[in-house]
Amino acid sequence: MLAAATLVALMLATGPAQAHEVFGIGGVPGGLLHPLLVPSHAMTLVALSLLIGQQAQRRAVLVTLFAFGMIAGLIVIVSAFALDHTNDAVLAVAAIAGLAVALARPLWPVAAIVAVAAGIAIELDSVPQEISMMATFLALVATIISAVLAVLVVSALAGCWRRQWQRIGMRVAGSWIATIAILALALRLTR
């Protein structure tokens, strides 16, 4: 009886669901946290960072391409285009990036395409539920800052990992990310 009363009290205390708010935090703080705490975005950022870290000579160019991809996504959003299945695109990019990390080859053209696609997909899937266009814009700019800094830091760390066991660990992480993303996509497509 106590459990039923507690459950009813908890259900009555809840508020309406808010799309793309992280722990109820909206605006700029929510935009900063969004790419780091949404699982599909975090997986994509880690896989992309590991992939960029494996590309020894072109890390700065790839991070710049990722930033340009996010800015392109912001331009699409500000232009009032509404897209469906953007999270599926984020998962697809995570799967491709994870597979490329698992291959552990210098894949400059693939890494460049994945960096731009990841930026666009993450930004398009980060649209907050805001009334004001300015609040949406500021939250999305915060998302760009947070995601680019995360990719910059993690890819720099991955670039420093030179030992064999560290490289194997990166490949394992890439294969796990690819597996998780493919399974999540398969579950979504079967529904």
C-alpha cells in the first residue's frame, strides 16, 4: 500500500516532458551539457575524437571541419528547416566513426566526411524546445562550443596514446561504439 501511494505521489509530482533539456536545464547551460550527456551524441563525439586522434598530421583540420559542420547545422536550423530522424543520423555517424577507429588506418578522406557529417547531425539533433529564436540560437551556439572543445581535448589525448595497448584500447572502444550504434539503429528501424 505504501509503495502504491509513493508511486502515485511521484507521478503527480512530475512535470511535462521537455525535449532536449538535460536534467531540466535549458538555455545556454543546457546547450553546453547537451552533447556531453545525451548518449548518442557522447558516443559520436568519442568515436570522432578517437578517429581524429588516429590521423596524426591532420588533427587540426579535422576538428575545424567538425566545427564547420556544426555551424552548417546551425545555419540549417536558423533557416527554419525541420528534419526528422536526426538522432538516427547521429547513430549512423557514430557507427561509421567507430568502425573507422576499429580499422586503425590513416583514413583522411573518410575522417573528413565523418567530421562534417557528425557536426551537422549533432547540431540538427540538438534543437532545444525554446519559444524564442534568440534563446534557441544561444543554446545551439553553446552546443557548438561544448562539442568542439570536447572533440579537441579527447582527440589531443588520443593522439598522445602511442603504446600498443593504448592503440588496441582505442580500437576496442571504436568497435564497441559501432556495435552499440548499430544495435540502437536496428531497434529503431524495427519499430
